Amino acid sequence: GLTVYGSLHPFSGWRDSGVSPWAFLNTDWPRYWTLFDLLANVAVYVPLGFFFTLALRRLPGRHTAPILATLLGGGVSLGLETLQNWLPTRVPSNLDLACNTLGVLIGAIWAQIVGPRIFARLIAVEQRLIAPVPHAELGLTLLGLWLLVPLSPEILLFGAGDIRHLITVDPLLPFSVDSYAAVEAGVTACNALAVGLMLRYLCARRWTAYPTVAIFLLLGLAVRAVSAAVLVGPAEAMAWLTPGARQGLSVAGIALLLLLWLPNRLALGLAVPALIAGSVLVNLAPANPYSAAALAAWRQGHFLNFNGLTRLVAALWPLLALPFLLLALGRPQGRAG
């Protein structure tokens, strides 16, 4: 689903160009390309090959699963590249098809060699580090999706829940330095707090929550810095670390030092208002002047096509996380430190 969404976004402007849908298979090497584009097209299809192979591994024959997985993944890429003929903002490419298929092949080989062992080790690690609480796997999945939020350099730091671009609503507050900094600090603090308390719920031992939360939030900041450096420019790698963002991170850090020591269920309950507050604030935020600068300097490439995907995940993440929090609060939980 994510692959289809990223390949066909923005799903608008469909038209028939009059060109054969298979013409791209016989074209020369594309005139404009970057190494990042090639690596991205390989990387995004590696998980597809990996999971296809694991799903098919019970079929008879030692190499049946990776071969079929590669054919299926290549077929998915061929179908999506063909559909791009009818989208004016997309350009089908035989180079993309080749890179996608190579990514599927890498994932298939990876799954064939180490796939079952990886899951066995993950289960062993989960049993040591993750508390036996309701919906733990769903919580881990949501936290993994959250790492897509800082990938978009034009949104506020950790600014999940901004749905205004989905329903075309103008900013509710006029821009001023003070109001913008205050809202930015609130958005950063509330979202960091909600994520940290979700992690606290999943940690098997209370003392492991502190390093786990710190490492995870630092990973989110690293994703933000790398995405800004790659997509906007190396000089902009830390431009997002504004006074408002620094203040929000400081408030969240101090609050988490105190709240992570609370009983697990109480800490999880506090994540709910933090998540709601962060979503409300990000939708009240004035227009971000850094967003305009970031979009103006954006390096055009295939990753731009996935901006719609990352923005969608960022917008919907609180709507997905809130039911998880309510489900977890509504059921009795097992042992937790």
C-alpha cells in the first residue's frame, strides 16, 4: 500500500498522452538522474522482496520463494511505472523499473538467507525488552511509522497531526515571531512527550525507559537533520533547530525525566492529552516561513514524489496512535516494570 501510494501520488490529473504505455521500456538512459534517486528506488523495494519471500517460503522448492518474490515485485514496479503514463506529474522510467527490481532481488536474497533467523532474534529481543502488554506489536509499528514524520523538512519539528493541507484550510493564527515560537515549542514538546510516554508503556523495565526514549528521540532528530541536508542542502541540516524547537525539546526532556518514573498505566494515560494537544497546536500554527524557503530550495528528485506519503503519515499518525492508546488503557495489562 505504501509503495502504491508513493508511486502514484498525487492521484490527480489523469489523462491520455497518446504515447504507448510501454514506450518507456525502450527509451535511452534518462537525461536527469542522481545517485540518491537510484539508491532510493532500490531501497524502497527491498522490504517488498523481503516480505514477499517470507510469505512464500512454505512453497515447495528451495528457491521458489525468492524467484517468485522477485517476479512479483518486478511486476508491481512494472504495473506502477505503466500507470504513471497517465499522470502528468510522473515520468515512467526503465531505469526506475530496473532499480526497483534490483531492490526486490536484494530483499528476496536477504530474506532467503537470514529472514527466519531475524524474526527469531527479534522475538527473543522483544521478550527481553518489551513488556507483555496489550497491542505491543501495534505500538511498535506506530512508533516505526512516526520516524517518517521528521522526514518532511517543511513541517514543524515532530509536527504530527497537521491535516490542513488535506482539507485546504488556511492558518488560523497570523504570523508573529512570538506566537510562532510559542506554538512551535508546544508542538515539539507535546509530540515528544506523547512518543516518550508510549515508549515507556512498551518498556519491560522502568529503568530501560530512559535510555530507550533518549535514543529514539535522538534518532528522530537525526532523521530530521539528514533529510534537511539531503533534500534542501547541507547548510540547512540544522536550520530546523530554532529557538522554539530548542525550547520544546528542553521542556519535553525535563517532563520526561519526571514522568517516565510514573507507573506504566498512568504514564500512558498522560500520553493521550499530550497527543491531542500537539495535534491541536500544529493546526493552529501560523504559516511556517521556513517551509516556504525549504520548498523553494528543495532538490528535485524522486524523493519529492514521496513527500505526499510522508505528509500523509505525519497528518494521520495521531489519528492512528490515539485508538492504540485508548485500547491499551481499556484492557488489563500484564507484568510491567
